Amino acid sequence: MKNLEKPEDGAEIGLPRKGEPCPASGVTTTALAEQGNPQPPARRSQTRFDKPFSRAPDSVENTETINVGHLLANDITETGSFDIWGGIWATTFGKVMQALPIPAFLLDGDAEVIVANRACRRISTDYESFRHKSFLGLVPDPATAKKIAETLQQVFGTRRSAVTEIVLGTGRRKIWGRLTFRSIRIENSRFILALLEDLTAAKVQLHRNESLRKDLERLVELRTEALSHVNESLQCLIAERRRAEEEIVERERFLSDVFACIQDGISILDNELNIVRVNPAMERWYAHRMPVQGKKCYDAFHGRPEPCETCPSRHTLATGQPSCETVPLSGPDDETAGWLDLHTFPILDSVTGKLQGVIEYMRDVTDRRRLEDQLAQAAKMEAIGRLAGGIAHDFNNLLTVITGYCNLLALEIPKDHSQYQKVNSITRAAESATELTRKLLAYSRRQVLDVKTLDLNWLIRDLEEMLHRLIGENITLVTSLGSEDARIKADPSQMEQVLLNMAVNARDAMPEGGELAIETANISLDEAYARIHPGVQSGPYVMVAISDSGHGMDAETCSRVFDPFFTTKDKGVGTGLGLSTVYGIVKQHGGHVAVCSDTGRGTTFRVYFPLACEEAELVAVDVRPLSRMGGNETILVVEDDEPVRRVTCEALQMLGYTPLCAACPEDAIALARSHPGPIGMLLSDVVLPQMDGRRLFETIAPIRPEMKVLYVSGYTDNFIVHHGVLERGVHFLPKPLSLDALARKLREVLDGE
């Protein structure tokens, strides 16, 4: 919409006659009639237009309340008949229209002005001359006139109305207004009523306000410029003070940063043990009791109503000397969540030297104490393991003699003889003692392993039926095996022993029945886990978890659960070596075992074995009977323990072999050189005086290239094994020797199986 402009003096608008083109829009007045204007009544040609306008009343008298809405009604009905072109001012409609305070026009379908009310003087003093002329001639702007013509075409003959804001006028008289068009019916003829609401005053006021705004902006700019000069002078006056304040703030910020970045806890107390300030580390430790500022230290940190008996801060306040003590770190439930080394230092006034408070410096030593406990436990387990290994070595030699002679007596005494049952009782007792020594060797990690790459999931599936029979019908076995290959390097028989021992331990924890769950998964132990578990290397592992729903264990019991001969069972029930054996086997395989338990909530053991990269081997036990138990070969026996040597040679003779007995490596070498016939095998103890069994075989092998070797031992060092794992191609038979095991192993080695 264009701005309102004053026309030049003497300028007038010539209104076009009907049928002539409008100078503003180029639209003829006849064009509107062609859009559907009904033909006027025949009496229109007889109408005289000069009389009604000259007799237009100056005011409306004796009429009802004037309502502009009446003029916008779709239909207007008058009682009686009248000349629409000559007597309109005599009607109520005409009176209301004439009395309107705003300009109003009645237009026909050609946009020709039929009548205009007195308020049109605002547009032109000669407003009566508008009659019979096009309304579009009152629109100065051609583009606006064209839009008005289109609007009139849309409104005419319909019930819709249209509103637009335009500049309207002739000559120098122009007003800015809101123009409303409405189609109305008078005596079956359609007309357009145009009402113009004068907005000129509002627009003028708007322009005046804009001018005032610009003046105010200029005034503000001038005042701002003046104030800027004053501000510059003030800036110079406060510059020194600001620099001093910045130095103070910077110093305070530096000290605060140092205070905040210290990972150990710091708290500052006054002389009454009130907490003045703490650093973020203390806030993290005691987040469950924040805020602590303003509280007493013994209340905020320890939840006590009175000071601690041995309080380092009280000692420092009393003596002015630093102090140190290890104190518990309380958790959300007021339970000990860790341990802190607490150091206290006095705060002295730099001028008077008066004691003003205490600085408490706390360091979290929970991990250190845990590691110390774990190292102490590991050292204890290692010492017990060494002792157990040494005992097992000597005990196995004794059991070899007992078992060997029992086996020989059992072959010589008839089964119906009265002494046969006594020999069998001795044999069973020796077998029980043998099992005990095997557990001790497993715990001490000195048993010999026959390592293969196996899938732990396969092994668990093969043992599942045996586990069902072992745990009983009142316990439900649930297995959840991982989808990935659980490949580990392990001795299959030792892995079976681990699983069976764990299952038995879980069964004993559920005397009234429950659920035993076995789960496997491939996981990765990170550096953080390895850091708090000594001996654990980070990397990929196969985890097997054995969980029971039994009565559980308290923290003290959990700390001793792997100790040999420690048991919570009744006296005389069990040996207390089941979990100790598991611990030794897992450790010898390079694994890690952890226990999680709580009284009344069951127990979970998690065993971790290093993940193997090789393809798993199918492990099957060969139970085929030997074609023969004895033989006729010559066997060189080297054993420094005389009773063991004697019973071994007697057993070989009973099996049909020819034994050559030597008490030391020197005698064995001499026999190997002097014996005229072939020697099929060297049967040697691993640990011998002068040299070990392996070096002995390497010395004799050039003399007897056809000779094979079988090593026996109560326990072994790294002579024939590497870290407890039997080397490929080496044959080994653990003590104590039974006649059946010796016979089978001899034929296996001699026949090259």
C-alpha cells in the first residue's frame, strides 16, 4: 500500500462516465455489468437524478436507532413501493446511510456510483458529482484500482464481503481508509454497498510517532556519546583497582584449581572441628552425606555424635603437631567401604602464630590394603603348596610300596582265603591316600598336565548326564552355554575334576534342594580388572560360572574358601580339599577363579581360562582292553628309593619282563653298556642323585638307540615338563604305581601306541 500523499493545488480527478475506460485501471464500467449484473428495472430510464440529491436531508429525524449492520444485510425490504433511483433518501435505508459518520457509496454492477452520503465530503466537497461516475475513478493508484475492480467482480452477486485498505480521494483531498464491500439486494436488484473507515488520523499519528522515535534515538545517541566520555574517565580511575582485584582473583583461582585437582581428599576444620571447606575428592567419597560444610567432622565423616577416641585432628589442635592414622571410609549404609590414611596439619596465623584450625589430608588406601591382603593370601597359598608338594613326593613313594605289595599279594592269595579281604582293605586305604596326594599335588600345581586344545562347551555337554546323577534329583541343573567356541588349552581330565568338584560343593550347599546353573561366555578382562587382581593378565578369556541357590557364605568364609583342609561341613565329612584342588588346577592352567557370595543368597564361582586360538580337538577316552598285560622285554629300572625299586622289579617279573635294577644313574649307565642283549625300555624316576632322569636317558640313548623311556615320579620339577605341561612325545606315569596302571603304560609305550 502506498503512503498517503497530498495532491498538488488545484488537482482534480475526472470521473469517467458509464462505458468509458477508467483512467486508473483501464477497466470499463460496463465490464462489471457483464459479470452477472441483473438488468435494472424498466423504470430506471424514467428516473430523474437531480431531485433526490438536492433534497437529501441534512439529518435523520424520527427514525429508529441507526445500526450499520442493517446496511450490510443481504436483503433490504421496504414497505410500499418507491423509485429506487429517485427516492432512496426517503427510505429508512437511505436515512441510515445518510446519517453514517463514515463515507458510504451505493454502487451498481458497473461500479457506477448510485448515491454517496454526506460523509463523502472528506473526499470531495462536491461529493454529489460522484453520481453516475465510476467508483474506480476515486482510486489514485492504477494498480490498486485494478485490484478493486477484481474485488468488485468477486463480491457482486454473492453473499461474501471484502475488506481492503487503500488511499481514496480526488484532487488534494485524499484519505487513508479501510474499505468494506458488501453485496445487498434492494427490490430484487443487486447492488454493492461500500463503507470507508477513515484511518488517516491513525496513519498520521503513526508517522508522527516514527518521527518522534527518530528524534529520541538521536537524543539517546548524543547522551550515550557524552556518557562514553564520562565512562572513559571512570575506567582510568578504576583500572588500578581492577588490576589489583584481578591479581587477587587469579591467585585465589590458582589455589582453588590446585585444591580441586588433588585426587586425595582435603578438608579444612576450624578450632571447633567444624568443616569449613572440602575438595571435590572428599565430595565424591561422601556424596551420600553432602553437604558436609558446616557440620562437625565426626558427624559428617563417621556418623558419630561425639568425637572419635583417637582423633588425629583433636591431637593436632591440642599439641599443634601433625598426626597420622588409618581410618575407615564409611559408605551409604554406614558400612566400611574402604580405608583412608589421614594426615593432619595445623593452620597457624602468619602474624601471631595462633592456631586457627586443622588441615586434614586423606589418601584412599583401599586398593593397596586389598592388594596387600591378596599378596599375603597368595604367599600363604604358595607356602602351603610347597609344603603339600614335598609331602606328596615322599608320601607317593610310601604308597607305591604299599600299593605294589598289596597288588602282588592279591594275585598270590586266593579270593576265598581269609587274608584276601584284609589285603583288599589295605589296597582301598592306599587308593584313598593316593587320591589325597593327587589333590595335594593339584593344589600345589605340581601335577603333570596332558594339555590339549578343547572346547569347554563340549566338555560340559559330555558331563551333563554325570552331573545330573551326582547332584541328585532334588537339584535342578540349568546350563547356559555361550554361542561362541569356548576354546582353551587344558588337560581334559583336570577340567572334569574342576567341574565335578564345583558341582559337589554346590550340591552340599543345597541340602534341601535348589538350582545349580552352569554358564559359559567369552569375555575380555581389562587392565583395571588385572590391576586389582594380582597374577591376572588382561586379554580374552573363557568364563565358566557355577551358581547355586544355597545358604551362601559370609565375607570371612569367602576369604578362606580355597585354603586346604578348610571346610564348613561337620567334622569327619569331606577332606576340605575340593575347592583347593580347583584353585591349584585353575592356576596351573594360567587361569583365575573368583567367588561371590552372600549369606542366604547363594554362591557364584567364576573361573577364567585364557582363550586359545587353535582349533579344538575332540577328546575321547580309549577304553579298549589291552591284548596282553605283560611282556618279555628287558627293562632297565632306575630308582634311588630301595623299597620302591624292589617292589617295581618284583611287579615286572610277575608281568613276565626281565628287570635290570639300578640305584643311581652311574649304575644304570654301566648296565646299559654291559648288558649283552637288547634293552626295550628305560623306566626311570625323574628326580635322581647326580643327574635327573632326562639327562640319564640322553646319555644312554646313543648306546641303546632302540630303547624307549618311561618316566615315573611322585611330583615333578621342570625336567620333563614345561610349567607343569608334559612335553610332546614324553611318556610319564605318576606315583604311586598300581600294577594295572604300570602294565597298561608299559605296553602303550613298548607297542608305540
